[in-house]
Amino acid sequence: MTNYIELENEEIMYHVYNLNWLLPKDIQEDSFEILYQINPDKTHLLIPKYGKSCWLNGVLLIKKIGYPNNKMALPKLANLLQDRNWPGALESIEIFREIGKEVSAPYIKVEIENALQCNDADWLEHLFFACNSLCIERDDFKNKLNYDQIVDLVKEL
């Protein structure tokens, strides 16, 4: 895909909120098709902070866009791993699996550092699940202490 449609951020957000799974299917599909054509530099807008009911369709759209065109959305996908029960979280892991550990691991590691700073054991447990799912191991960490802290916290749960 090389021909992108240029949309203002506000128009993108309008269509993102039309990905809401509670809206009629035709509205969701129309917005999905429009958003599929946006410039890759704006894919980070496809998962809004507020709009949990839009997340799954946003993730599915990011998956369809594919790597490397979805690269700007990868931090948002990693952020969904705060809770693997959130809409789109497991699908995010699948996207990371498809693009490979070498590309995925840095995004997961950033989330791990954030979760460690917050001392959020639940978040860390979900990230540990993601690491296991993506075969990210202790040796993949520059700061091995971060990985050790996750393992210790998960053992306590």
C-alpha cells in the first residue's frame, strides 16, 4: 500500500470512534476501510486512550496494515499489555509474535520499566505472560535485574 489518504487527526479520531463494537457493523466496516488507508505516520492514533470499545477493532486494523507500516502504533500495542483481559491485548501479542522478537522486545521492555516504576505486580504479571508468549527471556534483557524482578514478583502472586 503506497497511496495513502491524508486525513486530519480529528477526522481520524472520528473514524476511530466509529470502530466501536457497539455500533452497527456497516459503520465499523466503513471506518475500518477508510482508516486502513491513512498515512503510516498516524497509525498511533488507531488506539485511543479513552475508547476501550474501539481497541479490538483498532488492533485488528493495525494487524491488517502490517509491519513496518504499523510501526508508529507499536508502543500503543505494548501499552495494551497492562492487562491481557483488555480488548485487543492478546491480539497485540500475536502481532508482536508475527513481527519477531527482535522488533517487539524493545517495546515490551519499555512497558516493563514503566510497570517496575509503578511497582504494579498485576501489570508485571501480564507483561511476564507476554514475554513467555514471545519467547523473550532473561538473556534478551540488557538489564537482567528487570527480568529477575518480574520473575520474583510473579512468584509472589
